[in-house]
Amino acid sequence: MPTKKSLTKDDWLEAAMEMLRSQGIGGVRVLPLAKKLRVSRGSFYWHFEDLQDLKDSMLGWWDREMTESVIELANATRGSAEKRLIAAGKNILTAHRNRYELAIRSWAEDDKKAARVLRRVVRKRLDYITSLFADAGFSPAEARARGELVAVYLMSEEAILMDESLKGRLRLFRRQVRSLMS
């Protein structure tokens, strides 16, 4: 008989993030999560002290998985700033790393901690993308303006172009980057 795989903290966090996306932060509760994952509530308390610990961990996971991992991948890409930016955008679009943006923003409207994390993460994203335009030789003001355009686009792209194919969305993004880099 196959053994049942133990749930990791990331399993809980991914399920909680999906619950956040579909039901809002008010829908993120221990018992419904445990039922969704087909485990007892005791499994939850193995990984988290309480619901607030889960929520804090969700914010950290969102930053790490949806921002830090993208920056690391882009930095590992050899080549020009344009190639690094395209690598970052491709990673965001293909892995749907912008899928929690609306849910996080909604949560941040009523939660000061979530709002602080949101501001910090958005600033990190803007600074990183701006640095790529600066690396491409743009003045600080031009790099910031272009970086903000790309960052805002990437954070909202999935909600705006939801009916477009991934291939089409990637093609559009590459065209936008080439235009902004010239």
C-alpha cells in the first residue's frame, strides 16, 4: 500500500493562497483548509502556531515565491538587461506569478501588516525593474518611468489579458520590452 505524503508548510501556504484568491482573507480559516487538504487540524498546528502565523507566513511566501524567485532567475540569466527583463517577465507569465495580486491588494485594504508588506514588495519590484533600465543606459528618471510601466503591467497583466493565450501574452510582452529598451 502506498504511503501518504506528508504535507509541507508550503503545501499549506499554497492552499491558503488559493483560498485567499477565491474567498478573500476572511475565507482563510484552519478547518476549511484542513478539509481541502484532507488532513486533520493537528497537521496545521505542526507547521503554524495559529491563524495569524499562517497569515504572516502567507505574506512571506508571496514575497519569496512571486518576487524573490523571479529576481534570482533574472539575475542568473546571462546577457543584456533586456534579456534579463524578458526572462523575468516570461517567468512571471508562464508560472502565473501575478495570480495573487488582486487578492493581496484587497487584503491590504483592511490589514496594516499586509499593506506594509505589499508596499515593500511593490517597491522591491519597481526598484529591480528600474535597475534593469538603468543597466541599459537610461537616465535615472527614464529608468524609473520605464520600470514603473513594466512593473505595473506585469502585476496586472493576467487580469487584463485573461482571454489571450500565453503565447500571445509572451509575444506582446517581448514587443513591449523591445520598444521600451530602444
